[in-house]
Amino acid sequence: MDDADHVTTQHSTVDDWTRALAESTGSPGGGAGTGVMLAIAASLASMVAGYTETDDHLRSELAGIHSRARALRKAALRLADEDASASQAFGAAFRLEPGGERDAAVHQASVDAAKASAVLGDRAIDAIADLGWLATHGNPALVADVVVALGALRAAVSGARTNVSFDLAALTKAGADLGQVREEHPALWATVERLTTALDQIDRLTAALDHRAAPTDNA
């Protein structure tokens, strides 16, 4: 595909999509990459769930995790494409001539981009508990896959946190300070705080698995 604008996660090969990501176009960009990392985490969770056998009293929990992981994979790719579209609007706003119209466009594009990343971040947060369950009850032969999934999920959470925070800070270009931004967009501001907490959760989960996933370190 020659035109990055037409490259989406839904209708491209991995080679096509990453080639578009490598270009200096901004769409897809880091936000879309965050969505793809979330899709990878969800895919690995689905795989581990599929390979896991449990006692009867845990079977319904496992089925729920498997179903959510499959749904999340699809949702994450859709959100990646939506973020790529938001990035296009963001770039278009900054290309306008300086003035009131440009300031308004940058403000709206920043808010829209922050909201897109916040939705993605919230979906990533929801996946932490399911990966924690798989870390405890999943097929022990696939503990390394759980750790890789946690790594991909951490990248998604970290990316969403950074993007929401950066986009909120971009609102100060129109003259507001961060205190005003916080008052005007409390939900987005709180999302950054939740994502910071989520990073700590993922790190604790990963550390607790390290002795099983990387046993050579303990030799």
C-alpha cells in the first residue's frame, strides 16, 4: 500500500501496517501503536485461556476471561484505527495558519485525541485482572506467554497514560495553565492517575511471576 492514510489494522498485513507506522506521517502513530499492543496482550490472554483446563468451579471464570480476551482483541484494533484518525485531525489542526481558528482546532483535536487514548487506557486497565487470574490459574507451561502479555499490556497502559497527559498539556498552548486544564477536564485528568496506578499493578504481577518465567536467573 502506497498511501499510509488507507492503512488500517483491519485491512492490512503486519508488514503494511508497520511500514506505515515507520513513515513520518503521524497516522498511524504512537496512539495506534498502543492499540496494537493491547490487541497483542488480549490475543495472548485468549491463547493461554484456550490452553488452560480447570476444575468445574473455575470453568465459568475461565470461559468469561476467554470471551473477554477475544472481544478485547477486536476492540483494541478498532480503537487503534480510531486513534490513527484522531492523529490525522491533530496534524491537520497544527498545519492551519496561526490565529483563532487554528487555536480552536488544536484545542478540539487535543481533547478528542485525549479521549481516544483514555478509552483505550480504560480497556487496558480492565484486562489486568484477567491476566492476573491466568497468572495464578492458567496453564503453567504458558507462564512465559502470560509475562509477554503483561509486557504488551504495560506498553498499552504506558502509551495511553503518556498520550492522555501529553494531549491535556497541549491545551496550555492556547493560554490555559495546567490547573485550568484539570478543572475543565477532570475525567481525563483522573484517567492519567488511574493509568499510573495500573502500571504499578502490572509491575507487581510481573515481578511475582519472574521466578517461574525466568528460572535460569535463580540457578
